[in-house]
Amino acid sequence: SLAVDLNSVKKAVTQSLWSVCAECLKERTPFEGEPSGDVLICLRCGFQGCNQSEAQHSTKHQLAQHPESHCISISLSSWKAWCLECNEELSTHCNKKVLAQTLDFLQKHSVKAASATSSKVIRLREEPEDSADALRGRGPAISTLIPVKGINNLGNTCFFNAVMQNLSQTHLLNELIAEVKEKGHKLKICPSPETNLGPLTITLPSPEPLTSAMFLFLHSMKEAGKGPVSPKVVFNQLCHKAPRFKGYQQQDSQELLHYLLDSMRMEETKRIKAGILKAFNNPTEKTADEETKRQVKAYGKEGVKMNFVDRIFVGELTNTIMCEECAHISTVKEAFIDISLPIIEERVRQKGERTVRSRLFEFAGPSSDDVACSSRPPGGAVATTAAHKSRQAGAVEQLVSTVSRMGLSHTSGERIPAGVCCEEQGDTARQPQGAFQALSHSYMPCSKECSVQSCLHQFTSVELLMGNNKLLCENCTERRQKQLKRSTADKRAEKVYTSARKQMLISALPPVVILHLKRFHQAGMNLRKVNRHVDFPLILDLAPFCSASCKNMVAGEHVLYILYGIVEHSGSMRGGHYAAYVRIRAPQRRPEQRRNMSGPKECSTAMPGQWVYVSDTSVQVVPESRVLSAQAYLLFYEELL
């Protein structure tokens, strides 16, 4: 094509700043690292112009009078080619050899340009909350230096690098892992009051290999100096725990995250168990008396919860089921490391769907305004790592129950028995009218909305179990058996299946909430990717998706979390790539001044920061608008204190 000239492009990019609008550069002197928005490069002359700003310098360049056509450009953020004359996207894998060659050159040049600046320390300018105190030397520092470094790709390890970038910007992880990194760390365990036991202070042995490697990696990411950082040591330790990641094959970031956190959790649980046993002079099954066994068990039950993974990432979901015949309520509690949300794809309303919705509203009673029919399959949406643990044989598994089991064990074709894992609830949860009560009014999505909030709404909506999905109600079955005993000698009775309502709500929130958007799902014999864009907020209010009995929460208040990291998957199932967006910011402080904010709008300006795009060794400051257009796969939210 006459609109593509590789030689002119090569000459232009080597003589100009990379990924900076040439016209914006002429009009003003930008602050170092300030982005020009999404930048497009003309494939005829190599001109770099902004696309997302009001100036639209790229479009103006293409529409200007030229002797030859300048209609084709490529986005330096998405690497998509666009023809202005045709007003359509061009395939870079077509037979146009010159287009493919130009794209290849630009991508290689992008890596070189990023490597040249990868050792920069990005300065986060932050005004202190109390400038008078700062001037007197009693307040926080005026500025904070936060390094963002690239990570070397060891061979198809972008799935690993993207997760590690987000973990490196998880402040609480950096803080807690630094506390337990040394041998001899003291840990105080306070068992529950009913045990009649006092606090026990234990001494932890040396950390296990993966946790040690993780600490060293996080420390190297914070150290001043040249980047990028090699993740080889921590990756090899993970492969030792989970051999499936050996061989440098393409893998899934969410699965990697589960293996990594779960493996460190088991290592730390092993340390805590060893510390408890040492405090009791290492008793054995034969030498320990019954009282010693009781105490070890009581301290162990509370102690295992004090590992840093649980303290940062592990929350709790409660699945509530109520029989419509006898109003019997049962609850199943499950721990989660992340919440997996199916992406709602646009579809035509099915015949009879209105009838089901109407029946659900009828069952919902007084709170029907807050209920919507869910298309989520019963049993469906929280990812499980039970299979992960089965592969990790050894003594470590026996030290702890499966806290990181993250899925409903029932599929859409199974009948769900009532009373399984039923636990005591507060008075509100035991009453039929309060069984499905959320912490605040339900979030009601707009028509055709596809957002994190609409996905959470679908995930936590009340479901009506009927037809093949009816509930096996043990309470109704027991009643039937009692009736038969009176009328017949046959004590066996058929199991009673009834219509029921079911709802999943969050019952305990961790400091960091990870949301997993399920972009990959089975389609026949193949895996398919859902490319639909999902809107996600910078400030997320989780109150509408929490149960009224959610731990440490007050009904009617907002439960605010702020976005600080994203794992993005671009491309297809066959040729995809993982990258990260991270928000560099100072650690949160003065929590007493940040609580009880009125809502997301008020606190949207409370947390300053700068977004950075990191693709392996490539590091680039980006505007918020580009972050919000990302094809998110994992979203990292931290509690807004």
C-alpha cells in the first residue's frame, strides 16, 4: 500500500520521543513521564499524534493535505491498525507484507525504548494532609519515591509477570511478609473464649523456600537501581510446588495466582503449627495427654488463620437456601481468595423468562424490589482450588483444612441437600424475612449494562430452584417419615424435593478483594474467550453484595474498595498476552480520618496516584482513560480505610 512506508517510519521514530504526541510536545513542555493519551503513529511518515485528547492531533494529521495518502495508523497501546478512509480496523496478519513488517519493527522498538527507561523511578507527588505539621517536621514526607520495574520474561511467563506486578504493589503483602521473613518471629495467638485458654506467644521457625523467595523478589522490586528484575528464583520455587508450570507453556494468570497464594499459605501454616508444637515441647500422639491435645487443637484452630495470606486475601461467602414449603433455612460458608464473575453476554430474551421472573418476585415478598432473576447456573461462579491441593501431596496438606476451597460443589444438574454445613446465624438470618437481606439496597443494573457491578448483581441475585433443580429438603423429608411411621410399618419414605430460594452473599471481606472476570469458558470441545468489555469502577461499593450479618460491617454504610491493579489479557486463546496496570501510590494512613465517607464520589479524589502499564520489561506511564478501557481479567481492589 502507498499509505505504508517502512523506511520513513524507521527514520522518524529514531529521531523523536517514543509514544509522545509531536504536536503536544510543541505546544507545551510536559512534566517528565506525563502521557499524551493514546498515541497513534502514521505508517506513511512516522508522525506520532494523540488520539484521546481534545486536540485529536493524529486525526488532524491524517486529514491534512498531503501529496500521498496518510490514512493508515497504528495504536501504540493496542497495536491495532486503522484506516481513516475506510473507517475500519485492518488485520495486521493479512497478506500485506509491508504492514506486518512495520508492525514488527514498531513492537521491537517499543521494547527497546521501554528498556532504556526501565530503571527510572517514578515520583509520586503528594501533598500532605496537614501541611503545617509537615513544615514543622512532624508530618509525612512531601514526596514518596516508588519504583516500578519491568520483569524479565523467562519464556511464555507473561501470565506470571502480570500477577507479580500486582502483588508487588500490594502494600499490605509487602508489610506482612517483611514481618515474618526471619527465623524467631513472635506470634501471639488468642483462642476463642469458650476454650478457657489464655493467649499463647509462639516463636516461628525459618520461613519455607517459596515464601523466602517471594520476599526476596518483592524486596528487589522496591530496591533503587537498574531494572528489570529476574523472577527466576521465585518462579522455580513455585514450579517445585506445582510442576504444571514447568516447561514454559502458556498458562492462566488466575490459576497461577491460586497456586502461588495457596502454596505460601500452606508453608506459613506449617510454620505456625511447628511453633505451637514447640511451645508444648513437641508432644507426639503417644506422649500427649488429652488436655495437651485439646490445647494444641484450640491454638492451632486460631493460629492457622493468622498466616499473612489469610490476613490479606481470604474472605468468606455464605450460600443461603430456604425451602418454600417449610421455610427451613440452611447456610453453607465457603472461603475465597478471589470471586469469579461470569461475564453477561448479550442475548435474546428467552420465551417464558418473564414468567420465571414474575414468580421470583412473588416469592420474594416485601423485599421483592431488591430481587432480580439471575441467569447464573446454580453452583456456578467461585473458582475452586481443591484440585490444586490434591496435586500437592505431602505432610503440609494434613496441617490444615481446605480453607482455600473456592467453589460451590454442586453443578446445575444436581439437587442440593438442605442443612449441609449449616452454621448458626444471627436472629435476622434465621428469620425467613431476613434470610436474604443485604447490607444495603441492591444494585440495579441498567438495561444491557456490562460492568463489575452488574456481574456482582447477577452473582448475588436470588435464584429460584425449581423443576430439575428442586431442593432435597431434609426437614420436609423428616416430616414425611414421621407421618408414614404413624400410618404404615414401612419406615422408608421417598425423599421430598421442593421449590426453594438460594442466594450467595459476601459474609466476610478481606483487606484485598480480587475479582476474576471469567473470560474463558467451555464451548463444546473447545475453550472460548469472551472479548466483551466490562466496565469497572475506580471506587467500588461492595455493601449491596454483602449479607446483613457481614462481619465487622454496619448496615446502611458504604463498604468502599479502591482499584490499584489489573491483569489484562489481550489477544485470543491461541495467541494471547498478559500485561498489568498498577497504580503507584503512597500507603494509606490515618485510618480514623478515612472511615465513614459518604460514598464513592466523595472519596474519588482522596487517593492520589499514577497508573503505570507494565508488559514484561516494558514500563509506561498511562492516563486513567487508558486504564478504564483495558480488557480486564483480574481486578485488585484494596479496602479504603
